[in-house]
Amino acid sequence: MTKPHYQAPDQVPLPPTNAEVFTTCCDYCIVACGYKVYRWPENAAAGGNSASQNALGLDFPTQVMSGGWVSPNMHNVVTANGKRHNVIVIPDKDTGAVNVGGLHSVRGGCIAKKCYNPDTPTKDRLQYPQLRVNGKLQRVSWDTALDIFAELVDHTVTKYGEHAYAQKQFSYQFHENVYALTKFALRHINTPAFAWHDNPGNAPSVPGFRDVGFDPFGASYEDWYKADVMVISGTDPFETKTIIWNGWMMRG
């Protein structure tokens, strides 16, 4: 039996004027491009083509990459408050910083596709903790999972010392995301075996630079634009930080 040929979607619903609107950031890299999220019930009428009939306030059709154009990769169907909803995740064309005018990378243009949908490949995503019992994974409650984690950490530190507990975590996006884990490892466990996502250990990623007071991550994006000379070594900003390259470095 042959596999059905994939048919790429060639249309996408527009959010109605009463759609819920949220703001968010792309989570693929540290650049933090701004995005808007539009959400409305799946069974509700979509927005119309005229600016007065959709939440984007634009007349459609509109030009690709014009700020407000919605691709099929920016749409998904999610579950919110127990009900299925359409969701559009689109670069924020009104932002005055970072991705000015609604620039986005290929990765950022597909954020919506990462949302959980049981009808897409994301259906295999873990939705709850599991514990291997007699060789088989079984669902357990969050309280049970946290209790087991706490007991294992306590046993490890008590028997082998804080050096035996290691933790590696990401360091960007929002302070709320890293505060609890950082304090847990460095204040409560007091382990030296700690590292950010881009370091083998808790040490400067650019040896010597921080010793003289320069933070490699501290530059304003506008600095890239205004710099007379840039030296880029051992990295590819187009691939890893596309909007800094396209929106700031190339403009300079």
C-alpha cells in the first residue's frame, strides 16, 4: 500500500475581531523576537478579508513578509480550557525592538506547529509524569513524581555529598524560568557541578572577557548596527541568531 502524498495546506483561517490576543517571545534562541498569539474557538466563525473583519486589522490578500501575512505554518489547533481553539502565532509587526517590523526566522515562523495537537506529530509529547514499574512506564501524579525526585536528591546528597548532584539548565528568556532551579542548585544543594546550557561548567564562555568587565551577552542589538568593526569567530549568526544578523548586522 502506497503512502498518501502529502498535500501542503494552501489556506489559513484569519482571527476574528473578538479573538483573544497574547504576546510572547520566540523560544528558539536568545534573541527573543516578539510575537502575537491570536486564539478563538474552533467552531467559531473566522475573520473576514477586510481590515474591519479580522483581528489583524489588515486587508487580505497581503504581500508575503509585509508584516501581517499569515502562513499555514503559523496556524494550529490547540486545546484551551477544555475546548479546541484555532491559534495563530505571528511575528509582531508593531514591535519597536528586536524583530522590528515583524521580521522572523524560519524557526520562529513555525512556533505554532510546536503547540500540542493530538492530530499532528506532537501527539507523542509527554503530557504527564511516568514511572517505570516492573519494566513498564506507568502514569503517576505530579505530587508523586516530585516526591520521588526529592527523595532521590536527598539520598544522593546525604550519602555522596553535594558534588554528586549535577545540574545543567538553560539561561535565557525570562528570569522566572531560571530563578527556582538556579537557587535550588547553588543555594540549597550548593553543588559545584552546575552549568548553563552553553557552558561545560559555570565559567566564562569567552575566557578573559568577563575578567576585564565585558559581558559577551551584554551588547545591545543596536550596537551591532552602529559598530564600525565586527569580528565574528567560530559562530554563524545567520543560522543561530537570524534576526540579529538580518535585522541589525546586515543593516549596519
